[in-house]
Amino acid sequence: MVKEVSIANVGLFKRKALYWASSFNTACLFDSNKFADAYSKFGLMIAANTGDELQASTCTSFIDLKSFKQKHQNKWLTGFFKL
């Protein structure tokens, strides 16, 4: 679900959003830091929890990612890399 809103105090909202997201095992905060370009649509986006998760091996990670993307077409795929 994507919801777009205007926020008066962005710093306070970020702190509260991160506090809320910390109750989940997985969370991502994407912040443009007020950088704008022709392709930017959101200044801030937060994603919490997982509906599905990709854990790929180093040998096949891009193949695994391609399959994961095909499985979840027309959905937001947010995430991060970790070792």
C-alpha cells in the first residue's frame, strides 16, 4: 500500500516512523535528503516487515533476484543487502 501525505515536521515524523518500524524484524527508510530530479517521485518512503524475502547465495544472487522480481511483478520490492 502506498500513501502520499504532506508533513509539517519531517524530522519528527522520521523519528516516529523509525520508532514504529523498529518493532518489525525488517525495515527500510528511503530518504531523498531533499534531492530532486526528473525521476524522483517520493521524498521519503518507509517499508516495514516482509511479505516474502529473498536470501540469495553469492554465486547465483542476480539469477535469484531476477526470479524473485518475476514472482512479484507489479509490486514494490524494497530491501537492502547485508553480509
